[in-house]
Amino acid sequence: MKKLNLAVSCLILFALGSTCRAAADDAAGPGPLLGIEGGIDLANLNGQNANDVVGSRLGFVGGVFVNVPFGPTLGLQPEVLYEQKGGKYNGNPYQLDYTEVPILLNVTLLGPLGILLGPAFDVNVANKGAVHVNSTDVSLIAGAQLNLSRIILSGRYEVGLTNASSTQNIQTGTFTFLLGLSLI
């Protein structure tokens, strides 16, 4: 099932990139970008039942992205990422690993600096120390991105909209820092 979820996520990313490329070919501005990215995230747990959270989880995040411009200042950036989230709940590690598909709007503000906004759809692929984990999560992402030709730096915050557990009112909250390399 986990391999199927990853395969479906990759197909969605490919389809979005292929579909959007036609629109981008007619748009003014730079061409589409396809690349890899990786970095770290600092995750914690939020919500009514997160009173006993005493720590965060430092994790890895990495995957692929497509950035399709729709003009000189607007673009769509779908991604497929592997992301480690969680924290400590009642003093115990609460580790949640996801395959994540963010669909981000990339708005260029000044030169190479832009903002990222949009939803992310997550599928839980592994967990440790957690029981009754929901298999999916939906979240919102807001952040900034610096596009330096082939090198892309981004920082973002992601807030979970759905409960991570089917028995607790707990959502994920994640600060993510990524370094990307455009391959085309």
C-alpha cells in the first residue's frame, strides 16, 4: 500500500507538470523548473490534547518539485516529499512519517524572493510511539522562497488541519527548511 501511495503521488506530480507546461509555454517569464530538494524540519504537536507535549522532533524532508510559471510573478509548484513529523506526547516520542503532496502557489515579490501558499495532502507511511494514527492529513503551508537560478532556498510553516490521531485532538505543526536544485 505504501508503494502504491508513492507511485500515485509521483503520477499526480507528473500529470500536473505535464498539464501545466502547455500553459507555461505561452506565459511570459522563465520556463518550468524540475528539481530535487531536501532539508530539515522541526515538528511539534498542537491542539486541545497537546498539553503534555514537552518536545519537538527534528526530522528529514526531501523529494522532488515542479515549478510551472503562469507569468512573470505567478507560478504553481506541486511537490512530492517524504517528511518526518511528530513530537513528544506524555514524554514519549510520537513519530509520524508521511508522503506529502503540497500544491503551492508561488508568488514572486521582489527579484528572486517569493512567497509560497497552499494546501498539502499527506499519507502516513510509518509511525512510532503513536496509536490510532489517522492514515491521512491535510494541512496549509505558508513560507518564503529564494530562487537563485538553479539553487532554490525555502523556509515554510505547515499547520495540520486534521487530527493526527483518531482518539486525540492533536494536529501537527512543522517548520521546514529546504535546499533545492533545479535539474532543468
